[in-house]
Amino acid sequence: MKKFLEQIKFDQAGLVPAIVQDYETNEVLMLAYMNKESLKKTVQTNIAHYFSRSRNQLWKKGETSGNVQHVKSISFDCDADAILLKVDQVCASCHTGHKSCFYREFDGNEINEIGEILFDPQKVYNSKSSIMQDVYNTVLDRVKNPKEKSYTNYLLDKGIDKILKKVGEEASEVIIASKNNSKDEIRYEVADLFYHVIVLLVERGLTLEDIYGELKERENK
């Protein structure tokens, strides 16, 4: 694996563009970027993983929508600085609900949208299940762009010992709230615990996808 990764010409940011095609029709579905970690995970799992430049983190395609990409083949161009993935796309590749991100076509005068929408993005990406990811992204942004008087930055500046102390305190508060049999207290304290655990994950370099993957392994136990 190490030798293979050394053959790829990543740019100065450690990224390489990846073109994604439907393996049966050869329709171009999307363009994304990969770093060494995402390419390694893609090879190991046969599920497409990319690197989000906006969130500055690894992401598995379909981690929110369920529209994963099962990788059928991986090719490289002559300079080894671009990747071509051929995939079995579940439902649609574009966050707009279209099968392909290239659903805008120039007709000689203007750009028109073509193709049907396969899922409702409002129902997928605005669901309550995405809130955890939103909080994670906010914490990650505080790392890159510290905000004055931010409690998140206060925790991150204090370091791992302070974060662990807060996780322990919030876990104790959940126990106390549960013993009190107060739904309001439990709701509040569990939310506090979740938040501090997310800060811990960011500080230790883990993603929610890492946790979701671990939980997936246990769903039938």
C-alpha cells in the first residue's frame, strides 16, 4: 500500500483530483478530491472516500444520504496526478438529488438543467440526523478559525486533560439526571455530553464517520 501511494503525484496541499464515472454507462457523475488517507480507505473498503476541502476532513460519499459509491475500478492518468473511479452509484451522486453533478447543459445560448431528481435533498440534508455533523463542523472550524470568547476554543486551548475532565463531569451529570428520572434533565445533560465528546473527537483527530463505522459493526449484536 505504501509503495502504491508513493506513486501518486499529490499536489502541494496533498490532494489529487478524482473523476467518478458510472461503471456501466460511463456517465461522469462527479469530480472530487482525495488525499492519501481517503485513497487508502477507498482501496481497503471498496467504498469511495474523499477529502472535503471546505470542511478540511475525510468523508465517505453517502455518509449522510446513504448514497454510497461501490468502487469497481481505480485508474490513473499518464502523470499519476489524476484518478478515475468507476463506481456502482447508489441512487444519486449529487447533493441536489440529480444522478450526476453535471446536470447543467449549455445549449448554445444558455445553461439549462437536465435530468430527473432522484431524491429530495431537503429531506436528507436538513434532517435532524445531520445536527451532529453540523456541530462537529463548527468545532472543526473553531480549530482553523478561533473565535474570541468561544467556549469551544477555551476547551481546545486548555487541551486534552480539560476536555477529558468535562467529558467525565457530563457523563456523571447524565447518571444523576437519569436517577432523578427527569426527561428534561436527561435531554439537557446528554446534549452536553454529546457536545463535549465531539470536541474530544476533533482534538484527537477522529471523525463521526469513524464512530458510525464502529456502531455499524455492532448493529446486529
